[in-house]
Amino acid sequence: MNRRLRTPAGSIPRVSITDAGIYVRFERPTGRVRTIVRRLWPHLAVDINRHGKVIGIEAIPLPRRFSLRTFALEAGVHLPARAAARAQIVVRK
């Protein structure tokens, strides 16, 4: 993996969990978004904005076990402990 990507300063992760997978959003996308696929299967991808900041991380299928810190680390994203502690989790069925 190349350099570690960064989340926007002060962002609060919003974790959406579905039957299919998980998406951690750090900010709403505005404008053009680029997706970097880190792994094909199990699928792991990072969405970044035009400034190179992470707007989200996606994994399919839903991991059996995970923590936000290790999830971000696998995706090559620097996630400050303070941001991980403030995460909001939404389960969608």
C-alpha cells in the first residue's frame, strides 16, 4: 500500500451496517469522488474527495469482527483515536 490517507480534521465517522457490508462515512461527498480499491475480495475500497481526504471506507461482505481502528488501518487510512471514539453507528436492515 502507498501512503496512508487522512480523514478530514474533526470529522465524526458515521458507520452504516447492512446485510451486504459496511460503509464508514467521514463527510458528505461534494463534487467529484475518486474510489481507490484496496482489495478485490473481500472488497475493500476508499472514497476520496478532490483534495485527497477520505470521505468513506467500504467493505463487502460485512466483516464478522472489526474495530474502526483496524478497519481503517487495513484500508490504509489514518484514523485518530478521538475520531474513532466519537463514531455513530447505524444498522440498516
